[in-house]
Amino acid sequence: MADIDPCPICKGALEEIDVAPCYDCGHEPAELEELSRREHEYFVYSAFGQEIVLCDFCDVDFGSYDPNYFGWPKRRPDDGLLERVRAIDDPRPARDGYCSHCRHRKAFLSFLKAARKYNNAKLHEAKNAR
Ligand SMILES: [Zn+2]
Ligand SMILES: [Zn+2]
């Protein structure tokens, strides 16, 4: 197996695992079973200028993340933070890296890194506009 890139957030080594489509919970073994039983719908969303795939459970939960985690200084995300882009018609398992330190899969961590960068740039813009 080829070496996979380190974690985009903590630079720790990633473990390659089977994942369900959801970036947020797809690394959990139960999710693969739920995927095979077609228990969830999956959607591509846009948030903080990035695309993220979430299941119909995590999309509801997404607003409970502390926006600071994504580099956004407000206490609560704006309404309509998640914009639904399209449904995933034929969800399948995939392989992804998992960081046991950050406890997320690489797809989520890459989203997180890009979201922080995006929000940071937005904050600078807002400051400079004043
Ligand atoms: Zn990590
Ligand atoms: Zn999920």
C-alpha cells in the first residue's frame, strides 16, 4: 500500500479504512452497515466556500459544531450555513484516511483546513473594509 498523506490538521499518520460517504460520521463502522441497508440519504453541501458530503443525520447536527472550530468567530453559525448542492444518488463505500488523534476522516479534515483558511481570509477582508 502506498503511503497516504499525513493528517492535514495535526500532521499525524492516517490509517486507511473503509468509509461511508458522510465526511462527518463515515469512518464509524456502524455507518458502513447503515449504508449497506440504505438507511441514510447523503447530500453534497456547500459551507464556508467548500463542499462537504453529509448524511441526513449529520446535516441536522452540523449547526451544533462550535463555529470557532471552523475559524468563524461567531457563537452560532449563520442560518443557512449549509447549502444543499445535490443528492448523492448511488452512495457507495470508499477508502479514506482516518486520524485517530483528530478522530475524523481525511475528507472532513481537509474540509476543516480549507474552511479555516476561507474564514480567515473573510475576516481579513472584513477588517480591511472598515
Ligand atoms: Zn489529525
Ligand atoms: Zn453522517
